[in-house]
Amino acid sequence: MSDMTDQPKSGDEPAPKSGLMRHLPLILILCVAGIGAFTLRDYLSFDALRDNREALIAFRDANFIGTVLVFLAAYIVIVAFSLPGALVATLTGGFLFGTFGGSALSVMAATIGATVIFLAARHGLGEKLKARMDASQGTVRKIKEGIDENQWSMLFFLRLVPVVPFFVANLVPAFLAVPVYRYVVSTFLGIIPGSLVYSSVGSGLGTVFERGESPDLGIIFEPHILLPILGLCLLSVLPVVIKAITGKKGL
């Protein structure tokens, strides 16, 4: 009779991944972000765009599809690894492809890159934090329940407020275990206003370069632009206000 202890148990499950393997994607992103912050600052800047504008235009005119693909890949890497230069990349998109073309490409690439870092953060830390918050009691539990009831509003608000750093808006939802589809939809729609503004600035850089001037990157805080965006911010939190007044919970 064979030794039954040598046979695998039918209920056995694969051993969970080690802590290092679970955190590896996030660790890699953080390491690259740290290195890039010091080594790429001079290469992903407005001055670099100004100095290389003619080469960029020549490359675009000679190989439009290749330029689109390179732009998308570069933008995705910048966002996924939280590298400096996302604003310059958006300006470049407007400069090369016009306001609407540049904005469409920027929104697409930024959404993909943001989803990459979101998944890495959620895989590394988000699931554990969610489990702890679900098991907690008192104030922490009430905060978690409040966030869960108003996820759409919270996500759109994070994206629309101009002063919220993009990487913060990428990481916070991951630590709160926001569903992927909600994160992707809110990111895609929420960054459209800002992308349109800066792509519009980028589309006019040719004239700015000819004058030897610098673009007005604070244009998003001009009243005629900021007020509509703030209106969208208020619209995003309107369901929260209505629920607070009526005492009704969302779906």
C-alpha cells in the first residue's frame, strides 16, 4: 500500500507569491521614477522641445504614423513611471498634431500609462490596504464606506481639480481598491479638459518660438478656463451633496 502522504492533496492551492514578488512592479516603477527625476529633467523640458522643434516637424512630415506611435509610447512610459515631462509631452502633442489630435493622443496615452501604475500599486499594496480597511471599525470604517458610496464623484474630482498632482490621482484610487473600469473611465474623461487646454497652447508654440517667448503654462488658472473646470468639479461632487441632504445612499 503506497504512502498516502506522498500524494498531493486535492484541496491544495498554489502558495501565495512572496511579498517581494507582489511588490516588485511598484518597486520598479518607484526606482525608475527616482532615477528619471534626476536624469531626464533636461531632456523632457520646454527648452528641449524648443531646441528640437525643427527635427520633430521633419520627422513627423516624413513618417507621420511612426511619429504617432513614438509619441504614444513615450507618453505612456512618462506617465507609467511618473517621470517628469508629462506637461511638456502634452504641449508636444499639440505642437505636432494640433489641438484636437494632440489632445486625443495625450488622453489615450495618459490613460494607458495611469492604468499601468494603478494596477502595479493595487497589486502591491492596494489589496492588503483594502482588507485592513474592511476589517477595521469606527472612524476608518466609516471613511471607507463613504468613499465606496461616492467613488465616481471622488474619481472625477481628483482628475478635474488642477492642483491635484497626476501621480497622486493615480495612486489614491489603487490604495482604495477602486474597480479598474471605474478608474479607466474616470481617468479618460476627467483628463480631457486639461489636455485640451495644454494641447491648444502647444498648437500655438510655432508663433511663440518665432517670437522667442515662453508659453503661458499658467493659462489653466485664467478665469475663462478655470471657472468652467471648477464647474465640472462641482458637478462631480453634486451627487455627494444631494445624498448628504436627502440621506440617501448611492447605488
